[in-house]
Amino acid sequence: MAEGKTFLDHLNPHSLDVIRDCQAEPSLASAAVGARVQFERLGYFCVDTDSRPGRLVFNRTVSLRDAWAKIARKERG
């Protein structure tokens, strides 16, 4: 590691994105801790141990490729 740097200097600043007050499928209210679900066009998520009734927490485990964004970038530039 570089002089004067710690592992914190190498973390992705977007590794923690908190999105509050989201709407989700009602059936997710009964999702058990550890359950895996797919949110369309976003990726695969796992129910976190910090989840509580009325306050669900999901951790993204896999992102989905965004082919349309790649096409749009090519067209713009």
C-alpha cells in the first residue's frame, strides 16, 4: 500500500448507497433474512439482518449489465 494510505483510501465511494422510502412488491414484507430477490433492471439483492417489519434492508449482491447505457454512450460520442 502507498505511503500514508489505508484501505479506506481505496474503497469505492459508491459502495454504500442508501435509498430510503422506496416502494416494493407487497410480498417482500414477509421476506426472510437471507432471502434472495431480483429487482428488475437493478440486480440481485439479499435481505439483510438489519431488516425489521416495516423497515426492510436489502444488500445488492450482483448488478445487472446496462446494455442500453453502453449503446447510448456510443451514440453520443
